[in-house]
Amino acid sequence: QVWDIGGQPRFRSMWERYCRGVNAVVYMVDAADLEKVEASKNELHSLIDKPQLHGIPV
């Protein structure tokens, strides 16, 4: 299964729910939007720091 779970702030609270039990996380960022790259990095780190997601390849 593949989930496209959007990066808008209103969807971020759902990321953890969709990532449980997956084999990998594919995380895509619009690198042309430099202002959002740093925020995106912080959000990704927040997600993968969750104990139930440790060990899942990104």
C-alpha cells in the first residue's frame, strides 16, 4: 500500500497513524521552496522520533 498524506499542517497530525506498520517511508519535498525545506525537515524529524516508528527506513 502507498499513502500520499500531504504536507499541509492540517494533515500532519495524521502522519503517524498512516506510518505505523509500514516497510518504509518515502518523504518528498519541493526543494525549490527553500522557506519550507527547513520546516519540512523539522516535521520529518518529529515523525521519525516517535518510538513506534523507530527502525523504519526513510
